[in-house]
Amino acid sequence: MQTNIDHFVRLIAKLRDPKDGCPWDLKQNYRSMIPCVLEESYEVIEAIEQNNMQNLREELGDLLLQVVFLSQLAAEEQIFTFEDVVCDISEKILRRHPHVFGDKSATNEQEALENWNAVKAEENQKKAYTSILDNIPQAFPALMRAEKLQKRCAKVGFDWEDINQVAAKVEEELQEVRQELACCPPVPARIEEEIGDLLFAAVNLARHAQCRPEESLRKANRKFERRFRAVEKKLKQEDKDFSQTSLQEMDLLWDEIKKQEK
């Protein structure tokens, strides 16, 4: 079986053939493919986090399908082709690695990143941006976008100098949330705003601690899920369910599981 990339591109084009193609694929457009792109991206991440190389191989193929399919839509409208996409990214790789393909040098990771950012800054100067924040996608997950906004501002010096200042800001935002919750009657819109400020400050704290907030929260989610499933398992072993268990009893089980993990 022929398996090169050109053959794969032709397979996807066949799916979109108006006469002999797939009815589902023929109905798709750029916007309808957004959920597919997101789903496959997150499945790639999950395979990496689980260190499941067989799944990673499969999920990378699914993600590549999205890239080629969207390129096919553009090719049908004579906007660009998959080959154009490959050429563009190849040129970018060459351009942004002058320490590999040019006359610059980089003896460590930081110097390599500085070379990349310097070339990227030159590219951005040629674009019609009115703000240093212009090309941060609105569609990013909120935690990721908050981190990107903060990093971009930090590059021009708009940043806290000390992590203790950031921690104090988190405490300040938490106090403002408490103040809004104590209002009588509480105003939901103001509570939402203050919680948003608290989350933004927490992202800033994670960034200063050199943690990735999106990854940190995913790990916290997995830890919560693991411990809650363990609570469920213990209840089943005792022939009990949640309706027969008080919150205090569940907390005791939770603490027991937490101690066992540590």
C-alpha cells in the first residue's frame, strides 16, 4: 500500500469529490471542523501525558488528517494548498533557527529561544499590528491566553519584579471575592468579575513560579478524579452509596486516601 504524504493528500481530496466522495465530508466547512481540530489536539496531549506511544502514533495521524482536510478546503477555493502550508512552515523553521541554518550561534536553550524571538519580533514589525497583544488568538483556552498576555507584557517590562508581590496580589483578589460574596444581596456579575481577577492573578503566580497553569490544572483535575474514584471504590467495598454517606464521612475517606498517596 502506498503511504507517502502525496497519496494521503489525494485520499482526502477523494473524500471531497462532488460525485464519488463521502456525504459527511462533503458537508464540512472550516467552522464545522473546529471541534474536530480541538478534540484531536487534546487527544494528542492526553497520549503524551499518559506516555502511550501507540495512542500517540494514532492521534498524530488523526491530527494530521485535520491539517490536510482544512488545506483541501482551501485548495478547492484556490486559496492555498497543503504543499503551500508545508513550504511556509519549512521557511519559518529555516528563518527562526539562524543558529542551525545561518550564521548565528546558540550554546544553550535560552540563546536558541532568544534567536527565535528576535526573528519573530522582526516578522511582527512587518505586520500591521497596533498592539503587542494583537496576534494572541481569542480562541485559546482562557488559562493559556492569560499566560500569553502576561508573557507578552513582561517582555516590555510590564510585570511584577518579585514572586512575593504576585502572591500578595492573589491574596488581595481573594479578599475582593470574599467582599463581594458578603454583599447583601450579592451581585452575580461583580462576583464573576472578581473571580476572573482571582484566576488571572493565579495564572500570574504560576507563571512566576515557572509552572504552566494549563498543565498544572490538568494535573489537579487528574488528582481530584483519582481520589474521588478511590472514595467511590471504598464506599462500594462497604456496600454503601453516596446517599447513605455524610459529607463528614466522605471527607474522612478523602483524607485517608490523601495520606496513602503521600
